[in-house]
Amino acid sequence: MVEERPEWQKVVMPAERNWLLFGLYSVLLVVWSGMFVVILVGLFSSQFDFEIRALFVWVWRLLMLLWLFIWVWFARRWLWRYWQYYAAAREILFINAEELIIRRPVSLLGVTDVYDMKHVSRLVYDAQEKAIGFEYGVRPIRFGRGLTPPEAQELTSLLNHRYFPEADEEVE
């Protein structure tokens, strides 16, 4: 579905779901949640029962706080992002003259990647990966894996014609 306005364009595409990775990240998220509870219990438990207990309790709590910080940082930075990426059922592409935004929504959450159009190359259909792609600086970015090859090529030519007209002139 393509929604056009004079200043921007919105394209909603089905996302190809990799069930193996979605299941793996779901299991990892359950394990992470269980370990989060274990860390919280360890933070508030007093299991040392000897003379200099107070020092060890505070050292134990400091170590548990440090582990909790690392555990939450890991989940927020890596695990939660990839779980949302593989849980999404659709991709939404917003494009205008200044930026290209790829959003994979999961309810109110989701992964959003924003790219500055100054550094985005012309869009191409990558038949090997079965995805639409572009180079962002030197980094390859791929999206639209849920589209059929004719749909992807049609979308690529439509977006290139509108947002990369100088690249069309070079090709001809």
C-alpha cells in the first residue's frame, strides 16, 4: 500500500518472518526475564551468616547491582531490539527529501531506523537476498523481503524516479 503526499511517501509492506529466529529470541527473552528475577532476589537476600557479614552483604549487593545494570543494558541494547524486529508482521517505509525511515512496528513498540537522505544511495532490488536495498555510506541496508520480486522492482523504480532522478539520468 502506497500513500503519497506532496512532501512524503508512506509504503506499508508485509515483513517476512523468520520463525526460527523469532522462536530463539522469544526463548532468550523468557530466560532473560527469569534471570532478572533471580538477580532481584539475590539483591535483597541476606544469605551470609558469619561475623563480618555486613561487609559481605554490601559487596554482594554492589555486585548484584552491577550485574543488574549489565543485564538490563544487554536486553535493552540487543535482545529486545532483535525480538521486536523478528516479531513484526509488517514494515513501513516513510521517505521524503530529508530522510528515509524504516519502521517495523509491534503494537505500540517496534524498531525504527532513520537514515539521512544525503548518505542514501539509489535503491536497487537485490535478487540474491530477495530484498530492496541501498548503501548508507558504506553499510548495506536491506528491507522489503516480504514483497514479491515484481512488486519490489516496481516499488524500487517508483521511489528512484521520485527521490533519485539524477541517478535515472545516469543510467539512461
